[in-house]
Amino acid sequence: MRPSKYSGLDKGTISLGLAESDFDIPKEVKEAMVNAILEGRYHYEMGGVPEFLEAAVEKLRRFNGIDATEEEVLPTVGAMNGIWLSYKVLLKPGDHVIVVTPTYPPLIERPKSFQAEVTEVEAREDWHLDIEAIEKALTDRTRVITICNPNNPTGAVYTRDELEQLAELVLRRNLYVVSDELYEHLTYDGKRHVSIASLPGMRERTITIFGFTKTHGMSGLRIGYVFAERELAKRMREENAAVVIHPGTIEQIGAAAALKCDSYVNSLRDYLQKVRDKLVAKLREVPGVELRPPEGTFFAFPNLSSLFESDKEAVDYLLKVARVLVYAGSGFGKGGGGHVRMNFCSPISIIEEAADRIVRALTRRSAP
């Protein structure tokens, strides 16, 4: 069965669109969920599945450098549930939110459903944080600064130094950070992911969103979790209980197993770095294509503005001429225009074929 990113496409079209993995979930996850069903463990577990909470706390301490407690971990129905809850507990009508863009669209749109004002602050040319621009955008109503790290769609992996600068600003102005960290394990060239909640003073000032859709390929299982200070986590838990009661018990059991699948994650990261290198080299063969190699995630984000009047025109052209689906960068907010996002989390044979098609189509476009 083809992943959802192929929905609506004919058999000959390659999808580099929806942010979904082509790969099977870890076998340990399958075994844990099957065993749970066979053992009859499919009833309410209102406080969260104990082994999931325990595994999440251990991972937060080991990988993220966050000294978490089980009370500060909230299982969620995927990352979207976590994004909604974060804004729900932090915002009131009239509050102001700064979102660093380009970024995952719901991070921009969800605050508006709570009658908050959103200002998009464009990342620097290298896709990293523009601290000066963020500070200039602050108002006396600013409540939250939102980041996505590693960044979807640009692939930027924020450094400790720039996150420390952001943390200093947040602490000085008594703000909160919402940090989407779904691609935390997918960093390349020796770069290390840094959770802003691990920095001094920030564990009480940050809600961090984690999930299993991307790195573990568990998109249809709809399971994630957030880390937040105890009182914030309590409020989020109460809000969620009124809407979904709690995420599925079976899914939490699978997620507990996923948190221990280091070899799966490491293998995927190493593989994706090789795929990235091949895709970037191929795309750079085309005159006029500007592309900064992604530091993380599984997205390439080339600038095609020298070849097309708009990124939407580029998307239509590549779908029609190359028979490859990509996403328009303008859909990811300020700074994304002129770019397209390409998901390369697929078998290398598929990526090579897609790259060949794209290069042929763009070369034809760039020819005098």
C-alpha cells in the first residue's frame, strides 16, 4: 500500500510532497503493539501508559538534556494535538505571537484560532534565527515566540549560541517559547540538536512538541508528546481530557518501544544524509537553482525563483512536465516564496529517478 503522500496521483508520478516516510516502522514497535493486543491491554490508562512516560523521561534526560519528570510529560494525539494545546494554555484573545518563518503552517495558523495576533519574522539568508529582527517585532502584548528546530521546511538546525541568544531575550521579556522538535534526531554533518528547554531558565518557559511521525514512520498511529513545566502540563492534560480523554493505549505502548530504537534512528539518519548529498549535487547541476544543503530534517528547499514567476508555477510545471509532486514554499510563510519543498525520505532509487526527472525538466526551462 502506497503512503498517503501518493493520494490522488497516478501510478507514474513520484511524490516528494507530504512529510511522510516511505519506510516501515521499527519491528520492535510492531511487536510491542501486537503483544499488547494479545494480552488484552486496550483499555483506558488515564494517567498515561507507565512505560511510555518512563521512556520519555529517560530520553528527555539522555538526548535532550532536560531533567524532566513524568508529571511534565503529556502524551498527545500526534504533534498537531500538542500544537493546539500549547497555544490553548498560553494564549488569550489579543495576545501577540511571533513565529519564525518559513515553518510548519499550523504553527502560524493555530494561534489565530485563539484570537491572537501573529507576526511572522523571516529567518536569515542562511535560514537561522534573526535575533535582532525577532526583538524588533516584540510588542507589549507579545506572549509567545514559536520556532521549529530542526526547521521544516528549510532544514536549518539552530546552534546552541543562537538559542542562548533567544533564551536571553525570552527571559528578559518574560515570554514563552513553543518549540516544534519533530526532526530532532535527523541532523547531518555532525551537527547536534539542542532543545531550548535544556538551557538555563528555559524549562519553565518552554513547551516542546515531540512526535513519531517523521523519524519512526508512525504517521497513522497519531501519537506524540509534549514536555512542559508541571503546572502548564497539568492544564494541558485537563484540556485534552475534555476533548480526546487520552491518546490510544496501544499507540503509547508502541511509542514506548520507539523511544528505545536508537539503531533504527541512527541508520535512518546515516542513510538520509547520503540521499541528501546525492539530491543536492544533482539539483545543483541546473543553472539558476540555488540550494543550501539542509542541516537536518528530510527536506530540500531549493530556490527556483530565477526560473519561474512563482513557486506555485514551479509546482505545477514539475508535476506536469517531470511528473514529480513538490510543495510550494510560499505555503510555509514569509521567506518561503520562490522555493519548493522536496521530501527525500524514500528509497534511493525513487529519489534518483525523481532527481533525474526534475533536472531534465528544469534544464529545459533554463535553456535560452
